[in-house]
Amino acid sequence: MDAEGLVASAAINLGLALVALSLFSLLKKQPGNAPVYRPRRMAAGDGGAGLLPLGHGRLTPSFRWIGAAFRLSEEDVLRRHGLDALVVVRLFKFGIKCFTVFSVVGVLVLAPTNYTSEGRADIRRSNSMELFTVTNVTRGSDRLWVHFSCLCFISFYVVYLLHKEYKEITRRRIEHLKYHCKRPDQYTILVRGIPMCPDHGTYGCYVDHFFSKNYQTYQSYQIVHDIGNIEALQKLASSIDKQIKRKRETRKCNIWQRIWFKFTSEAISIHRQEEKLKDVQQAIHLLQCENMLKQKEVPVAFVAFKSRLDAAHAAEMQLLVNPLSLVTAYAPEPNDMIWKNLAIPFWRMAMYKLGVFVAAFLLTVFFTIPVTAVQGIVQFEKIKRWFPPARAVQLIPGLNSVVTGYLPGMILNGFIYLVPFAMLGMASFEGCIANSQKEIKACNMVFYFLLGNVFFLSILSGSLLDQLGESFTHPKDIPSRLASAVSAQSDFFITYILTNGMSGFSLEVLQFGLLTWQFLKAHSLGHSKEPYLYGFPYYRVVPIVSLAILIGVVYAVVAPLLLPILLIYFLLGYAVYINQMEDVYEITYDTCGQYWPSIHHYIFLSVALMQITMIGLFGLKSKPGASFATIPLLVFNILFNEYCKVRFLPTFHHRPVQVAKQSDELDEAEGTMGDFDDAISAYKPPWMRPMNLESGSVQPLNV
């Protein structure tokens, strides 16, 4: 790709970003857009906070929200949103710290070294951006030792930051577990594989007898039932109730809204809807009756204790000789539970995992088609030689730069936008008992998908297209041409980062889809004050941002001009997602930082890939000394990762008994030991709780 293509991509993305950010700052001030831009504040009861009176800057764009995002302290993030949200914030800060230093090294050291080298004449004639990459350095040049020195510095700096972050987040996790306000999951464990009581023929009797005999602080238990479609019936009851309420409010609407309802939901009378609601209510009551519940018991239960120490002992230990009986684990937060998956037996979950793996593999294979097509656009000069009609693009001035500079990144990011949702849907079928487990699983699936398709496939397909027609005529030049093709892909990744950062983050904060739906809904069904409140999309943010770190680290020595763009990427992303945490997304659960081990692993892979790439590149550049000298760096990186697995990782897989004991001692000193009696009631399934229907036509459902 030539310099004009990159300039066109940067100009288009920068223009779109400025337009989107200006629109956001303008639309956010309008009270009618509060359900889109302030749903979290609306749910908390302060949706009007920050809104300006008409004529006081409400009709002019401003960027004060960016400054407010950078002024928010980590303690405020931890207090308001929890440790998982702080992990995401520190992920962006990690990128800022890394690429601030890397940009200085790249721009002041590597870029001048590459540009002033006596490289290939064809690169200089084509005005290519490869002038600033390691491709322009001649084979065997002593300047490659400058690259090796920068490689050492970058490797040690990333390892230093990783160790510092892992240590800090581990410390915060321990403090969070020790000093956090009392939560039900601190006192409750989940028990699966419960044997049947031989005397009474029930699971609950066995649980009560075993734990009351072996644990002095045992409090109570809650058996899980497989009720089937009761949740679907409750959703149907809530939907019918909302329809009844909306029909009754149509009398207050204008003539156009009355016409809308006349030809849609008004076709069914309110009386028939009320009768249908009563039938659904009766069906729910039948499923909730005592005899039905006894028939639907499954060998799974929540067990609550009066102390955190006994809960930790029970969760960490093997209770029976048979390891498949009374299998214990820490109970997720009540809001984090996926209740329907508790009834899935172990053998069926293995089948589900196999099915999810096959589906993810097929999606990965299918995705090779758009990635290869995108690389065909990037290698447009080769396509014009093989397919002469494509030269018609050059007839329109500037179109060639747009096609090769902006179009590939836009197409690839468009396809990638759908991948996290598809992977989350697949993870839903694996039988995870908590939304956090499902999203962490989806994070891993999305990251490895992006690593294989966006990173490796882009490099391999780009190299393949670049070598066709040349390797057969000059076979002795294959190694050098392959090295050149690998470094030449930096142009494509620059456009990818530009599109994903400038346009992607801007559209994320603009919420264009929800804004359009809000507009259509307000002009058809009437203005609604119900906020569009969704959980924070960890499964989408964490892997995509981690991929940006991987691209930056791998290409830090190869293509230094990518580094300042990545710095802008992380600065803008930090401001955007701080704003989204504060105003838009709801934090529905807190795993106390369990996303960080996955993030650490992603960054470790980034450093390892960088070092492996440079070993091969130094070899292709006829500098075997630098290749052999890089091997100890790779070994050190692997040993560091093993050290982190031993030193930090167990704290994220377990809850230290020492911390549980100290927390109980603090409660005992304050005189609140044993006062938390609501642990087991918090794990009462939603279908066993009363339904609060808004319509006055029927009474709320009671169990």
C-alpha cells in the first residue's frame, strides 16, 4: 500500500470520528435521548444530572466528557463499578503506558534507522510506507543490532508492566474479598452430584444431614428444581401485562398513535388479554405447587453458612470418597446465575462443549473467505496485473487510495463486529452456570478467533498474494520476499487499527443503532422513558482491545509508525469506555478480577509472537547472531509466565482461607458475626418469587 492510501484511510477515519463525537456531545445533552445516553443514571434515579437548560450550550458540541473521563480516579471506578470494570480500565492504561514508551523509541530510533538505510530501490521508487519498516534495512546490515536492542528493551518493559499489573490486581482482589461489604456468595457454596437420602428418598435430607453434622456454622440449604418452561411463562405474563397497560394508555395518545395501535395490538381487546394473563398465571401456579416441586428436584443445591471460613473450607475440599459426589464450588453472585443450566448433568455438558468447539471451528473456517477477500483489496496492484478490468478504478481520482486504504479495514471491522455476539451465543450452549463464566469463555473464543483469522490469516493470505508470479521466476529470493511480505502487512494493520479505533470507538459512544431505534419508536409508538440498559460487554471489549495490543507488540520493532496510532487508539478507547461505564452500561456482576488472568495470557502470547517473529526475521535478514541472541528472551518470557502461574494465578482460582478467616475475625470484632441470615434467600430462583405486574387487572403472582 502506498502513502496515499494510508493518508486517505487516516483522513476518512478522522473525519468520521470528529463527526460522530460531535454528534454524541450534542445529542447527549438533549433530554429525549436520555434512555440511550444515560440509561444507567436513569435506572439510578439521576438521569437529569448533567443536562443543561436550553440556550446554555445545549445546542453546541463540546468534549468536556473526555476530560471528565481522564479525571475519574481508579478508586471511584472500583467503588461504583467493581473490580472487573477496573480491570478493563487498567487494560486501556496498560496500552497507554506501553505505546507511549514504544512510540518514543519507534519514532526517534527505529523509524530514522529504517528510513536512512540503503534499502531496495523498488521501495523508494514506489513511495511505499515500507521505507519506515525493517524491510528497508539491507540484509546483513549492522543496523539490525539496533532493532535487537529495541527488541530487548520492549520485551523487558512489557514483562515489567505485566508483573506490576498482576501484582496490583492480585492485591486489589484480596482487599476486595476481605473488606467488601457482605455478599451472599461469600457465605454460600454450590453443591452438585448429591446422593439420594436412603431413608427419605430426597436430596435435601442428605444435604441437611451431612452439613449439619460436619460444619458447626451450617445455616440452611436451597434445592434446585428443573421446572422447564416456567421462565418462558413468566416472560409471557410480563409481556401480556405490558400490552394491557399500553392499550389503556392509548386513550391519552394523539390521533396518529391511536391509528397505529388500531392496526396492531388494538385488534385484540383488553378483556381477552386479561383472560389470557389469568390462564398463564394459573399455569405458573401449577408448576409452583409443592407436589410438582418434589417431582422436579435435581441433585444440586445451594448451601449457606454463617461464616466465610466454613464456606471456603467446604468449597475447596473434597467432601466424599467418591469425587463425583457432593462436588462443591463457590456459588456465583445471585444476579450472575443462569438458573436453567443448573439442572444440566455433567455428561451432557461434555457433549455441549464438543458441539460448541465444532461450531466455533466451522465459523473460523467460514471467516477465511472475507479475510482473504480483504487481503485481495489490499494487494490491489497485483490484482490489476492479473485482472486488467480492475484498472477502471483509477479513472476516478482518489478512488484508488480510498479502495486500498480505507475499504479493507472497514470491511474487516464490519465482519468482526458480529463475531463476539456469535461466540457469546455459542458459549451460551456450553452449560455455564453463571453469566461471568459464559462471558469469560466467549472472551477466549473471540480472542483466539481474531488471532487466527485477523492476524495469522491476514499475514499468510497477504504473503501468498504477494508472492504469486514472482517466486517461480526468482526462487532464490523466496526468503527475502517472504520477510518483506510479512513486514508489508503493517500497512493493512495500520488501516485496521485506524478503523477499529477512530470509527469503532466513535460509533460505540454514539450508539447509532439504539439512537435510530429510539427515533423510530418515538415517532410511531410514542416517546418512551424506559432506558436501554444492558450489561457491560466484556466479551466484546476485552478480546478486541487485547488484539490491538498483540498487533502493536508484534509490529513494535517491524513497523514503528504503527505505534503512535495505537497510542491514540488507547487514549480514545479509555475515554469512551469510562463514559460508557458511568452513563450507559450496567455492571451486573463482579467476579473480583477474574478477567485479568486471561488478559495476562493474551499479552504473554503477544510478546512470544514478537520474539518468534524477530528470530525468523533476523535469520531472513542474514543476521544469525541476532536470531540466536533472541532465543534467551523467548525462554525468559516463558519462564516469567510460568512464575506468574505459580505466584498469582491460584489466587484467582480460589479464595484464600486466610482472607476468609480475617474477614470473620473483623466481623467478630465488630459484633456482626452471624448477623447475615439472608444468604440462602438470595438464591431463591426467580420463578419462586412474586411477580410484580404493572397492570392493575390482576394481582402479582405469589408463591
